[in-house]
Amino acid sequence: MHFTKERIDALEKHTRTHLINSLSGFKSANLIGTQDLQGNTNLSIVSSVIHLGANPPLVGMIVRPHSVPRHTFENIIQTGMYTINQVNKSIYKQAHQTSARYDKDESEFDATGLTPEFLNNFTAPFVKESRLKYSVKFIEHQHLAINGTELVIGEIIDVYVDEAALQSDGFLDLQAIETVAITGLDSYHTSNKLVRLPYARK
Amino acid sequence: MHFTKERIDALEKHTRTHLINSLSGFKSANLIGTQDLQGNTNLSIVSSVIHLGANPPLVGMIVRPHSVPRHTFENIIQTGMYTINQVNKSIYKQAHQTSARYDKDESEFDATGLTPEFLNNFTAPFVKESRLKYSVKFIEHQHLAINGTELVIGEIIDVYVDEAALQSDGFLDLQAIETVAITGLDSYHTSNKLVRLPYARK
């Protein structure tokens, strides 16, 4: 099947959104935990978290400030702190539900039944049910003028991981802790490991 | 298990790289096809391709200009054209092998046995064995000064997809075409679909 640019442009809006969202491949599924200066907690599912570098340890995500994660973005700018919590098979339905349009004074923790957890004096809430999570210190955001999104960059501080994932060389087995992946806007997947491949040489 | 920032900083370099690369969750697996002005083809596996928006249809990726994908970045800047080809279960070993340090006049197509394919007069090569691939027009790159990487942004032009993936609402079933996902630096996974969830409402 060949979709030309003209055909893509002519697609009904939701159809185009589903199609284009499917093109990048599997996406990470993470819950971003924040708190505003008044102590209101917020939780939002984000499928755009991306590794930026290991030294220093940096993580990025793309947010659309005027759509549902807007409270997340505001809280990060206000407080400089957030948590990233991998979504697993036991909580993906609750995680997805955080994408509904709750008001700022309604906590997605209360609305979905996920449990806020405060660790090591960090002021943003973790998700207790997540088996791999970390605190992040906001560093900067870069505005992508082309479509009004923001690349939010943060430094990874403390990592909390279920021992079941830990391998001797530092690799974390996400399958062992049932981390899920997303395709498109709304499809959730567990994984089957094929193999770890050695460093490629000519 | 709790890894404090101090403990992470003190990890042996490769261990830290594996650990930090595991934190973002599942990553997409894509081959980037380019050609230089002399007609040398290049192919490199990238795990950082990310959806940026559907309207206009934009795709991003993080590249490290001074590491292996440097020829890819140079070719994109020179020619303004590239292809993105999803990696599937039949070709993931060859795809991984493209990460070896081939010289600029050695094509990763020849080195790995993947087949270059030119479609619809687009000047960058596609991977014939990929079941979901698209041509991309380079728009801009944003330099991330914090670690010397580049966010490369392009516009999706023509999409070629195996009919087996196509659903009536535009969603593409990546599991049906055996697209793989990556965790960490080197682990490849197929997927098991859990469910597609409806748009979340309060």
C-alpha cells in the first residue's frame, strides 16, 4: 500500500492521526508524576519519553503544552522536579485513564486508584505500583516552533528498580518486570525477548 | 533496589550506559536510509525515532553527530532527504550490524545483505525487506548543547506499508508485520498485543 503525501493530507483527521502515530514504531509507556506549589499531585501518561544520553544521564520527552499534559508541563516549570514511572501490565488501564481531561485540582492518583509514593525527600510523587521509576531534575525545554511542542530535558537523579530486572552488566530486563510498550495512540503491548546482540564490528 | 545519583555516577562506564539506556522503556527500531551527493548509500539503525505530530506529519530522531550515525547526519544535511524503515523480526540481526563502524565508501547495504530500493523517484534508498517505511524531507535540526546531540526533524512524505498492518481507522498493526522494539542498547523484542483502549474520559 502506498500513501502519497496528497492522500495522507486528504485523510479524515482522526484517521491521519492514527496512521502517523503508528509510523515511528514502538513507543515507551511512562507516567509523569508532578506536584504544584500548592501540593496538588498530577499524573499523566506520556509515550514520548526518550533516552538522550548516559553521561550525564539525561532523559527527554515531547509535550504539547496546550493539550492534556499541560498541568504536567506547568508543574515541571514551576517546581523543577518530576518523576518518570514505567507502566507495567498490572497498571496500563489506570495509566491510560490519566489521559482524560481532569481539572487541575483533581488528582489523577485519586481518579485512577494509583498510589502516590514520596521517596528520599523528593517533592514529586512516584507511582508505587511502578517497578522501575526515577526522579528527574528539570534542566531546560526547547520549543519546537514548527508545531508548538516542547522538548523537555531532565537529569536522572535516583533510580528505583525491582531486583527482578537487574542484570550484572547494568542492563535492565524490562520484560521481567512486565513493562508495556505503546503503538499508535492507544494500543498496549507486552514483549517477547528475541536476543541481546553483541556490539557490532566490521 | 535504589541507585542514588552518587552510585550511578560511580558505576563503571559501560554498566552506567546499559543502565541509563534501559530507563526510558521500549524504543523504536528503525533503519535510516541516506545517500551522499556522490551516490554512496548509507544505512544506520537508530533507536531514537519519535513521533512529533500528525498535522503536519513530523518525525524526529536524536543523533550523535560524532558517533556511528555521523554519515547519516552528514547525508541528511547535504541532501535533505532520508528514509525511515521499520525493523522487523526477519532483519533485526542485519539491522543491528549496521551499527558497526563502516567507512563512508562502504555501504551498509552491501555489508549486511539488506536490499536498497528506490521508490517514486525519491533519491534516498529504502530497505526492500522493511514492511513499513516512508520518505522524509529534512526540515531542521536543533542542537542540544547539554550533550552535543542533535534533534533532527523531518516531514513525512510518502508511506509504504504492508497491507497486513492496515486497519480501517488508520491504525497500523505493527505486531502483524513483526516490527521489533529495542530495550537498552542491544536487546530486541517482538510484541504481544494486550488491547486497544478507548479515548479516556472523566
